[in-house]
Amino acid sequence: AEHITLTLDEDGCMVFEQGKYIHHTPAYPVENPHVVGAGDTFISTFTLAQCCGASSAEAAELATAAATVAIRKTATAPCFLNELKAFFSTQDKYVSGAKELEELCQFYHQQGKNVVFTNGCFDILHSGHVSYLNQSKNYGDVLVVGLNNDDSIRRLKGSTRPINELADRIYVLSGLSSIDHIVPFGSAIDDTPSALIRAAKPDYYIKGGDYNLQNLPEAKVVEEVGGKVAFIPLVPDHSTTNMIKRINEDAKLAKVI
């Protein structure tokens, strides 16, 4: 045969062309899979991908992902395009904006997972941030961090900030195992993460202990989407602003000496 695709259940699939092995796609682990219809989902996705110009290896990757989405459901069901897109987004921490976040969190909610949302500038990452994010993750299964973009930080904290640009802050936060996804936000019209909260519909919205329900503008939005607000005590004497002050004071002292 010119082309053979061999599905191997929990071992994924293998692709052969003109009698030669060319590719293996491993299966994604799924607890308690509902496997009825998995083969149909695989074949239809593989065929559609090839008709759209995908290589055999690319088609196998897409088909395996689609079948994984299907068998995670509690009954026989297809994999829809937005679910497939969301599946691949779960493999990447960066989320581009509210629309992608909405599709991603719908996917998590359908799986019965609790979504936790928090936000901040995270300009110079320190142990207080790490402790806060670790505790935030304990409230659910998936932690999404809204990250103020550079212009938003300048509006909130002045022209000398941020110290680290958005791309650098995303890169550093991506290294934390507690964080599942990072999404930038902020505009001249609205520097709050309200649009992201409406998109994510989090089960919990987390803020630091320096806030309360009275001075938190997002609290009403969280309530509207059916979520709860929780506050985590801050680590004493740990803040980016104080860190910058100490650095500036040390620099001035060094000049005097």
C-alpha cells in the first residue's frame, strides 16, 4: 500500500509510506477513557487534515489529539474545532487574549477542572510572588495568571516601570510549575482584568491580602460569572517597589562613598 496508518491504542499510532516507517505519534494519557467512537474521530480528522494539505505526520498528530479529546468525554461525542484548538493551547503556557482564554477554560470546565485566576505586574519576581502563586494553585486544578502589559504598568506605576518588559516577564513566569497559563492584558480604556475574568469564568479569583472586597473592582465581575474571591496574605517586606527602592538607595550610597 502507498500509505498505512496503524493505530496502537494506548501506544499511539505509526505511519508508513510506500512500505517504510516514517513516524510515530505517542498517545496522550487519559484516565477512564470512553473509547467508543475514538477510531471514527481519528480517521475523519486524519483524512480531513490530509485533504487540507497536512503531511502524514502532521495529520497523525492532529488525529491523535482529536481522538484524545473525544475519549475524555463521558459519552460518545465528536471533537469540535474549538476543542481541538483548546487542546493544543493546554500544551502551551502563553495565551494570546480573551477569546483564546475563553475557549481554553471552556475546555477545562467541560473536563470538570476548577480554574483559578489571578493577576499582577510581576515585574521583578521574588519569593513573595512564588509563595503567592503556589498558594493560588492550591485553590484548583488550573492556574491562569493575567499579566499587565508594559503600557498598563506605566499607567499604574509611572514612566520608570516596568523594569522587565512583557516578553521577559512571561518567560520568567513560564518557569514556575504552579502556573498553567499566562495571558497579557491592559488598555487605555481598562487596566483591570475584568474582560479576562468574564472569559475564563474562574471558580476562584485570587488576590493579595492588601485587597478586600470593598476596594477590589473585579469582585463584582467574579460574582457575576459564578466564581468566588479569596485573599492570600502577603509575605512581609517583600515587594517589587521596596526592592527597587533598596537598589536605588544602595546606588546613591555607593556614589557618596
